[in-house]
Amino acid sequence: MLFALAMNFALAVLLVFMNVGVAGAEPLRATMTATAEEGGYGRLVLTFPERSLLPQYDALVANNVLRVTFHEPIDVDVGDVPARLGDFVSIARQDPDGMAVRFALIRDLRINTMEAGEKLFIDLLPSGWDGPPPRLPDSVIEELAKRAEAALKKARALEQARLRGQTEPKVDLRIGSHPTFTRLSFQWNIAFDSAFIREEDIVRVTFNHDASLDLSDLRAHLPPGIVDATSFADDGKLKFLLRLGEGVNVRAFREDNAYVVDVTPDRENGDPINQLIDAELAPPVSPDARDVVETTGRPARDSGEEKTAGQTPKAQPEAKLSHRTGQSTSGKRKAADGSKSAEPVAANAAAKTPQSAGNGEGKGHNPDERDVSGEPVPSAIDLTALENAKRSNVLREVNPESPPEDYGEDARRFVGAEARRIGNTVRVVFPFSEPVSSAIFRRYQSIWLVFDTDDPVDIRGMRSVLGESAEEVEIEEFEGWQSVRIDLAKNALATVAAEDGNWILTLGETIVEPSRPLQIKRNVRNDGGTILHVPIKEPQHVRRLKDPFVGDEIVAVTAFGPSRGLIKPQAFVELDALMSAHGVALRKKAEYLDVKIDGDAVRIEGPRGLHLSNEHLQQGTRILETIIDPDQPGQINLGALMTASTPDFLTRAKNLQFKIASTPEGERRGPRMDLARFYLAHGLAQESLAMMHLAAEDDPAIERDASFNLMLGAAQILAGRPKVAENHLNRPELRNSPDAAVWQTIASATLSKWNEARLTYPRGSAVIGNYPVSVENEFNLSAAETLVESNDFGEASQVLSEVDPSAVSPGQAARYDLLRGRIADASGRSREALTSFDLVRRSIDRPHAAEAAYRSLRIRYRDGEIGTSEAIEQLAGLATSWRGDETELKTLRLLSKLQVKQGNYRAAFESMKAAVLADPDSPTTRLLQEDMNAVFASLYLDGKANGMDPVEALALFYDFRELTPVGHRGDAMVRHLASRLISVDLLEQAAELLQHQVENRLKGAARAQIAADLGVVHLMNGKPEETLRVLNRTRQAQLPRTLTRQRNIVEARALTESGRPDLALEIVRNMRGEDVERLRADTYWAAGRFRDAGEQLEEMSGSRWGDNVPLSDRERSDVLRAAVAYSLAEDQFSLDRLRTKFAPKMADGPQGKAFEVATRPINDRGVEFLSVADSLEQVDSLDIFLSEYQRKYLRPAAGQLVARSGKKREVTGEAKDVIGPAAAAGDSGGATAAPQG
């Protein structure tokens, strides 16, 4: 009776306190022992070492077969049971699914089962057994008793631990003083929670336990930066409060069972001079005096002199605060005023220790205290007011280690400037969460962006992408708005656009999307005063900024998109209107100027009106009164040197030459420069250069002269050498020269440097009237072309109207008509544009004729006058007939786009190659390369090449493989192409592609993954040894679990194919999954282990024999193979079991007859059985493996993977009828099991 009670209690306690885990997919590990007992019975003991209790089971005997069934799979070896119990058991087997073990009994036997913890005892008793069943062994009973006692002890220990959890909480405050900060450590004896909050100078720490906190030491010796401290209990919680001095920093954190608060005073608030004076005036310290921590908030600095400990001066402490008077007693400055003020210090050296002032009742006295009653002191902590504020949610309990409550909102409102560089163009996107009004303008080399938002903007990405293009990128924040300033290192054009709440800034050589122009208009007030106003829809705010370089004030007016700005600067008496891409920006010259928003306009006025003139109001600042002095550095007046006729020219030239000849050597610099200037005015560039070189030989110092370099640059431009001219025109002394700006504009436009030409054009236009008509026309044509390239067609038309058509050369006439056509096309007048282009096409100027032909073709195709095929034919002819400049590149780009549209990818890529050969550094070439890179990626990544012939797709890839993108996209492209090649039996080519990736491009896990695919291709090609070699060369540790599984499956299959099945089984021994189980079955079959193969195939079918769902073709094939395997292994016991399970379901299918033949008694096998076995041999298991591998691990391709022979093996005739059509075709069938293990 006592034993039964102990057993029941032990089992109950074990159920409560011990880990009774049930494995999921993994079978339970068990051991089986069998013994023949002396009483004439046999005993089977099934032990589960990883369990505390037995899993659910059923045991019964039917037809002399003992079946022990479990509700979950187990893994047990019963192979030696027949040898140990030969008088009782003839055969012992475990079902393939692990759900049962079966024992074939020799005679009629009774069974008796007993449970003992994790052991199951099964006694095999003779049918005539009389008396009680055998008992458990004594050792087992003793073990159960020990477990029961241990369970009782464990229960008592848990109860005691629960009671100990009611221990009274205690907290100790430890104070640590350091040179720069003070540490307060709250040491708890139990686990605790805390909350921290700081509101201005008040810090509160709340603990979730009510405990007594001793603050006497802290309050008696307040550390630097702490004004007062207190603690109290509230609602079962301990609350600790600190009042801090000005500029004190606090941080808090947990450390084991302690909560740490670090108080760091502001080290910048100390007065080191007065501290040194106090130290020198301080009296010697008495040995009985108590050390007082200095409360100045700044550690004493080392004077740099060597002193002994006794000689080191001691700084005097500040007085404690008074809760009653609210006054401070810090008197360091008074101590430094004279020796008399320091005498009382010595007199009070023996005063008593100060008392705590925490109750606010009185004021403690420090023996070293000075009289500073007149100085104000922070008041004490008002606990009542503090608690009222707490209850009104003014102060909140937060954890300093947790993010603030509005952290998610702050993160959502965070704006990260997204910058990207494309060639020489930088595109910056400010992705605001909602529309934001802004102003974007330029002043000198700085671009300003003003945003009406306080959302934080991160400009680190801009700095990184701009790199050397910008000297500095700064952001300045104000209340409700902020500004970003970009200081450019070199000239660049800025355009801005607004899209879906985002502001997009583009810096480069061209204007991508021009801003809508704003106009400055003149109005008259009622009092007769003149004002300026700028019409702009819905202006928002007037912002004032300070230019850090000049120091003056800039007024900016913001507005919402789209972009609208002042496209050129204008100067007035009281203000300058700055060039802006969006909004309005002004520089005030007069303090009385008033800028305000007036409806849909910006109003600019003064108290008595503005000083405006009609001329400047209409023409802006392009017409300036410039005084030209021929001898002034940087100024040349060529217009005054022009002659009216040829005789006058010859007469003037002879006079200048005679003057040179009559001048002594060494003094000819001036006459030679006069002749050079005369030649330059008449366009004789080479003659002018010759004279200037002779002048430089006479006087080398002239090469540093500004006027000489200006003339030399102008002559080089007229000689057709603009790059050489830039070296002379870009000298620092010519930076602000308007004459240099004339030639810089011409040179930059010739070199297609449109941004630089756009910046120099306004300065050059001020003096262009002093130049000959030929130079003036060249300048205006260059300026107009610059404005057209910048998409400023309105101003381009105005500048083009200043060209005198009667005085232009044939080349200038072609440029004039070409620009006129481009402006007409941009304005929507296509017919007018075509007329102008046709004029240029018939001119003798070949370069401009070619460009006109290109633009004419583009318009005709765009307007539908010609089709794609005709456009391609004409563009190809133009690309062949004209080469060597930007027109060829633009023609090739348009041609490649049309060829892609027509599906002629090879021709499009060839056009790209021709452009790269012509000018690889051109922006047009780079854009063409980006276009073709995208097309190439679309072909082999998006599946567009699937419609092409596989051989053609492979040839196209090989011919233009330099277009393969770097990184994972390029690797995915190669893998996709390899799958396509595999699908059409091009195994060698696929292997070559993947081999190149493995050996040259990939590293790490990506290399290991592609190596697995390459191994599969070698398997398909009948080269398992190559598969093993590739896998061994790419083996590495710490791969992702899925990839490791994939490589193991491929390696195991290769080992099987190469005749090493034992190694293959070892690799997949601990792996699970449908693909692994099928691989294991194939390996058993290849090794001739037919019984193991049959059990593996039967296990794959699981409990499908017991449900109502018909078997799939693949499942029928597996069951049939299992039957053949059992028959070949001569395992009649397993064959009978399989027939009993699956005979009803197999009888309904096409394999019913074959299954009946395969499951006949082994002694009755005949010719029909051999026919069934031969039909199964015709199905190559490698085909099924490859199909499964592709389905699980490879990207789907256009077709199935093929077998190692290069073609699928045909299964026809009787064999196909026997095994079924799906099995013959390698159909996977059934559901896909998730990989495990």
C-alpha cells in the first residue's frame, strides 16, 4: 500500500515539475532490451531516455503478431530481439513510418504491460500462465522511490523560494566623487523596476518598491552640480528627487541590482582665475578640519608647478543653499577683492559642521563660509508643487533607456536627403512627408535652399555624393524653418522640381527642367511712390538669412511648387534681385526697404517709394554704362580699332609695322601689342598670336599681365583652340572682367560647357557692344545656344533677335537657323522648325547640316510622318555618313532605342558599342550605356529573352557580356540564362557560364550556392566526379541552413552516382524532408539494400493507406517500388504488411495488376514479377531527383531539367502501362514537403 501511494505521488509530481516535452517532427529515441526470464516467460523493456513519462501507446496481439503502436513516431532498433527471445519471437520489425513495432510470435502467448516512468515492460506469458503477473525489478522500484523523494524535496524548495520572495526590500545609496562627475548608486537587495524623468532642473527617479532611503550624507555634502535632494514614499513606491544647478548633465542606467545616476556639472561655467586667487588666499587647513567637496562644478586645474601635498592650496567650498531665504552664499569673487575679505575665513576655521537644510527650517553654516547674503540662490524643491505637476501630467515617468513616446513620429518625420550622381550631374531628392513651401536661389558660388518645416533634414548623403564638387554643405535651423547652403567648388547649373511633396535639386551642366519665369513689375502707389511687385501664386513666408561670406542680409520669399523663379539677376538702387530656381530672393541695399506678401504677389517698397528708371525696368541689368580704357588691365576696346575699308586697313597696318621697325630692340613690346590688337580686331588670329609671342620674347614679364592673357585667349578662340584659350581666360585677375566673360562664353559654348557659359554670359553682355559685329554675332549665337541647351527658350529667342543676319558668316547662318528651328520646335511649331532645319541641311556647313538632319528625323518620327523602320534606315545612314561629334552620339542613341523597340537587340547593342568607340567620356554615351544596361538586364532578368531562340540568346549574352551588372543582379542573370540553356540540353554551355561565376565573380555564400547548381549540371551531364570536385573546392563554414541542405543533397546524389552510397547516407543521416527521404531510398536501392529501400519508400507514403483520398501517380509508383524491394529482399513479413495496407487503394489504379504480382508470396515469383521489376529499372531515378531539385531550389525555367544522358529516357509499351504515365514522365506528384533538418 505504501509503495502504491509513493508511486502515485511520484508520477503526479513528475507531471507537474518535470519537462515532459514531445518532439515534433523528430522521432523519439528509444532503446529495446529482451531477456528470457527464469519463470518461463520473455520480457521486452522499451526505454525512452529523453522522456520522464511514456508516450501514449497501444499493445495488442492479433494472428500471433504483437503490435505496439504509438501516437508519435519513435526510433528504436529491434533487430536483435529474435536472437535473444528465439523461443518467443521469430521476426521483429519497426514500421517505416516509426509509428509501430511488430513481433511475429512463435506460438500463442499472452502479454502483460507495466509502466515505470520512461520504461515500458512487456511480458510475453505462455497461454497457460497461472497466478499473478511478474512484478517490476527491485532496482526499478527503488529508483521510483528515489524520484518521489526528490520530487517532494523540489516542491518544498519551490515553496520556500516563494516565501523568500516576500523579503522586505532595502536600498542603500552609495556616493562616488570623481574629478569630473559624481556617481549616485542605489543598491537594492531584490529585483526592481525604475522610471526616470528630467524636467528642466528637476530629476525624479521612481522605484517600484517602498523602502527607506538615507540621504543624510548626500545632503550634508552636496556634490558639485546638485542643489538639493530628497526622497519620499508614495503609493507603495520610492521616489527620489534632485534639484540641479545650471548646465548640469545627468545620465542614468541599470547595472545588475543597482541603479546608477551620474551627475556631470558644466565644466565651462567655472572661473579658473578666481579659483586660483581663492586657493592662494586660503589659510592652512587644520588637521581636524573635515574635507569638503568643491561645488563649483569644475575640477581644479593643474597649475603646472610641482608642489608637495602640504603646499597644495585647497579651494574653498561654496555655501549651502537656504530653503527659507532662497539665497546663494557663493562668494569667490569677494574673496579675491582684497585681503580683508579673506580674514574671516581663518577666524571661522573651527566652526561646527553644517547641518542638513533639507527640511527648509533653517540654514546650515560651513566653517569656511563667506558672507554672500546679497547674492541670489536657487530655491529649494517644492515637493507639493512637484507632486501637483505630476498629477497634472506635467512630469511623466519615463525610462532613460527607452525611446521617447513620440519617437515613432519623429522617425516618420525625419527627412533624409537622397543624393545620386550620374556622370557630372548630381540629383538630390528631399522626400518630405507632405508638401513644403520653399525658396531656392543662387548667390555667387553658393546655392541656398529654404524649407518651411522643422522636420529634421539629414544632409550627410549630399556631402558624400557631391564630394569635391562642393566645398561645404551646411544646414541652419530656425523656429519653424531651416536653410541648406551648398558652396560649389566649380560652376554648375541648378534646376529644381516639385513632385508629390518632394523637392528635387539637380546640379549639372544642363538645365533638366527649367523653372517658370517670374517677372519683376513696377507699380505706383496712391501717394505717387513707385514700388516693385513680383506676381507669384500663394507666397507663404518671408525669411531672412545672413550670408556668412559677405555678412549682409538676404530676404527670401517661399512658395509651394511647381518651381517658379527669377531666371536672371537684376540690380536696382535699393536692392538686388538674385537669380532663383524657385521663389524670390533679394539683397537689401537700404535698411528702410520693406518686403512683404500682398495676396498672390511679393511687394517691395520703401517709405517714400523706390528709385526706379523705366530703361532699367524694361531691360534689366544687361545694358550697363561701362567705361572702357584700352590701358586698363583686363579691358580691350576692339571696336575702336576697326577700319572702314581695305585701303584703310592696309594703311593702318603699314603704319603699325613701320612703328615696330623704327623702335629700338628691347622697346618693341608696346608697338607689337598695338599691332596684335589691330590684327585681333580684324579676326586675324594667327597674325595676332605671332605678334604677342614676339612681345613675350622681348619682355617675358608680360605673360603675367591680365590684358595680355585676355588678348591671347581671344586669339586662341578665333584660331579654333578653345581649350588652350581657357588656360588664359580663367586666370584669377580676369575673374571679374566683363571682356574675359565675352570670350569665356564663346569658349565654353564651343566646348559644350553650358553651365559655365550660362554664368559668364550676363557679364559679357554688358560690354559686347564694344566689339566688332563678327565677334558680337559669335557671342550672341553662343549665348543663345547656351540658353537653348538650358531650356530657357524665351530668353534664347530674345538674344537670337540681337544677331545681325546681314553680317553673319555661312557657318554662323547655319547656327542661326538651327537655333531658330530648335526654339520653334520647343514652342510647338513643328512645321516652322522643319523649314529651318531643311535650310540648314542644304547649307555647306556639314556639322550643322548633320545636326539639322538628326533633329528633322526626330521630329518627323515623333509626329508620325515616318514609321519605325524608315526612321531606323535613315538614322543608320546618318550615323554612317557623319561621325566624330555629339551629333553622331545622339543619332546612335535614338537609333538604339528604335532598334530595341523593334526587337533587334543585337543591332541596338552594336550601336552602343559604336558610341563608346567614338567618345566614351561623353555624357550622351554614358546615357546610352545606361539605357542599354537596362535593356540587357530586362532581357535576362525579366524573362524577355525567353522568346528568343536559346542559341541566339546565349550568343547575344556572350557578345555583350560586359553589360552584365555587378552584384547579385548580374549573378541572378547568369543563373537564369543557365537554367534556360539546361532546358534545351546545352549542358556544356550552362556549365561554362556557372563555372565562370564560381571562379571569377562570386565569393562567400553566393559562390557556394552557384557551385551547387553547377554540381547539378555536371550530374545531368553524367559527371558526378566533377560535381564532387566543385563542391569540395567551394566548401566553407557557417553557410545558411537552407544552402547547407541544398549542397548536402547534391553531394549525396553525386556520391550515389559515383558508387559510394555509404558516404551518401552518412551525409543525409540527420536530415529530414521529402527530397531527402527519396534520395535515401534511391541510395539504398543503388547499394542493393532492398529491404531498407522498401521501408524508406513505405515510410514516405506515411498513413496515406488509411485515409479516403486516392493515391497520386507518384505515390502509387513508390508503393509499387516498395513491394518490388521487399520481394527482392525476400522479406515476406514486410511484403504481407505492405499488401495489407495498400491493396485496397492500389487495386483501383493502373498499377493494380503490377502490385498484385509484386506482392505475391516470394516462392511464387515468376516471369510476371521480372517484367514488373524490369519496367521499374527503365525509370531513371536521377530524372526524378533533378525534377525535385529544380522545384525546390532553382528558379523555374522554360522547360524541365533533362537527364544526364542529355535526353529524357523514353518509357513506352508494357512498362509504361505497369508503372503509370506520371512516374514514367518524372512527375513529382503530391504535395511538396517543407525541407527539414
